[in-house]
Amino acid sequence: MMMKIFGAVLIVSGGYLIGRIRVAQEAGRLKALRAVETLFKEYDSDLRRYRRSLSESLKGKGGIAEAILEGAPIKDLRKEEQLRLNSAVNQLQNNASFQESLEISGEFLHWLESAASKLEEDHASQKKALPLLTAAIGLLIAVLLY
């Protein structure tokens, strides 16, 4: 009987931890999106004021800025977000027209802001609910097993 109780506790706590891990992953993704958004806001400002290129604007900032310029994958971003980022960077680096650069930068910055705000709303609502939900599913599984 004690083994069944111990097994049920392990299943429920495992479900809870799975929910916590998922919430932590979403928090990391939100942080990465906000960092890219901040860099692109600075670039957009530099582009409008001084007509600087992307490489001039992000040069020497290290970390995520260097990864953006190199096209390296950024940790915690989803594949489709990474592809969209790389596409925008390639268009900005290969584009010679100032007007086209403004359009691409503005469109990508708008997409970044909306994606980050949507993820922030989702994260706020799921922060406590998701671990409890996965623990409840674990409890249901434990009850069905025993």
C-alpha cells in the first residue's frame, strides 16, 4: 500500500514539474524575444536618425546581437521565430534602399512587439495554472493506475 501511495506521489509531482519546466521555457522564450525587440528598436532608431546599417548598429554589442549578425540560432526561440528573424536580417543586410530598409524594419518590429505581448499575456495566465493542470492530470493517471 505504501508503494502505491509513493508511486502516486511521484506521478503527481512529476506532472507538476513538467508544468513548471514548460512555464520556465516560455519565460526564457519571452526574455529572448524582448532582447531581440530591444536590439531592433535601437537599430530602427539608428536607421531613422543616422541611416546606419544593421551591422553598424549591432556591432560591438555582443551576445544576442552577434548571433543575429552571424545568423546563429538564438537559444529559446522557436524555429519559426528564428527563421523569421534570419529572413529579416538577410533582407536588411542585402538591401541597399533606405526606404525598403525602413519598411522591413518597421514590419519586423511590429511583428516582434505583437508576438512578445501575446506571449507575455499567455505566460501571465499560464504561470500558475499550467503546473496545477499537469499535476491534476498526473493525479488522474495515478488514480486510473491504482
